[in-house]
Amino acid sequence: MIVILAAATPNVHAGTTPFQPITRFPGQGDLINWCHDMSIGTGILLLIMGAVYLLYGWSMFKWLVTINAGIIGGCIGAAVGQRYGYPLAIGTLCCIVAASITLPLMKWAVAVVGGICGALVGAAIWRTAGLEPNLAWAGAMTGLVGFGMLSFILFRGSIIMYTSLQGAMMLILGVLGLMFKHPDFIPRVTQTMTTQPFVLPIAVFIPAILGLIYQQTHAGGSAGGGPAPAKK
């Protein structure tokens, strides 16, 4: 989710403003361009954070959901602040406010994050299937409602699923960003992802499933500050 928010501004590196608001759902070409321009430090950070989300999503879900909320709030604040000339100040303020209200409203925060994750997944499936790009909002709304409701029905399972998906996406984009630093990989990776649009979804799906299985089998039921199981 975090990387989608960043990649949805494909012209940031070429523009003159520090932040550009999201105007459309990014395609694979936008993600390729973003990975191509990614710094080595960003790639390494995505690898580390992706592994944390994949392996410890449930164990650390309060911290990870708070980080997500803070970044989302910061992006919204920066978009608003851009209009008044203070993107950094307003973005920082919104980031702190969003992170602060997340902890006492954790269940609702999980539902919101799940809804956003579902919207991104729904829109991504819509675009990957080759459907009308201008109607990608239909797939996004379907995913938003489905994933948001699932958060209340299966709290633990939904957190594990969301963090596994996000971690897998961050991990794969981090790997791509580092691969693009080697000149020999640039034409091969670009051609493969351009001519075979299902490669990226499959590359994300496989580690997401592995992370989901790992968390289901190794994560404790009372981890992440969640309620401990009742003693018999």
C-alpha cells in the first residue's frame, strides 16, 4: 500500500514540486519507472520492511498499522499543504495526528487500512485483467467493501493477509529497484514485465502466500498487543 501511494506519482522525479497528488491508479509501467529511479537505500529499506511485514505482520500489527496510518495521513496532508505552500509542515502534522488517533481506534484503523488494501488489490486485478482503465474504480470499490468488512469478521486473519500482501509488494519492488542498478538487468526485466503483465502479480502472490502460511503457523494468538485467549 505504501509503495502504491509513492508509485502513483510517476512524474515526481521530473516535476518541480516536491509532492504531486494521486490522480489515477498506477500501471505496471509506472511501477517500473519508479523502481528504475529508486535509490539503493530505498531498495534496501523496502527489502527490510517487506520482510518485517511478511514475517511479523500479526506479532507487530499495532506498530505496522500505525506506521501505515501515519504515512497515509502524511501523504494526504502533503497534498493539501502543496496548495498553500507548506507541504512538509502540514504533511508532518497530519502524519502525527493520524498515527496518534490510530492506537485508541485500532479496530477501525485496521478496517480502514484493509479497505485501502482491498481497493488497491481490486484495482490492480481490474487493470491486470485488461478491463477498461477508466472504470478501475469499480474493482477498487469492490475490494474496499470486501476487505473492509472482512476486517470485522476475521480480525486476526485479515491482518495476516493484509500484512502479507503489503510485505510481498514491498519486497518485490525492493528487489526490482536493486536489480535496476545493474545495467545488464535493466533491458531484460523491463521487457519481461512489459510483455508479460502477469509476472509481477505472480511474483507478489507467491511470497504473500508463503508469508501468510508462516504467520498462521508461527504467530501467537495474543501477539501484537491483541487480547489474550481466555483461560479455561
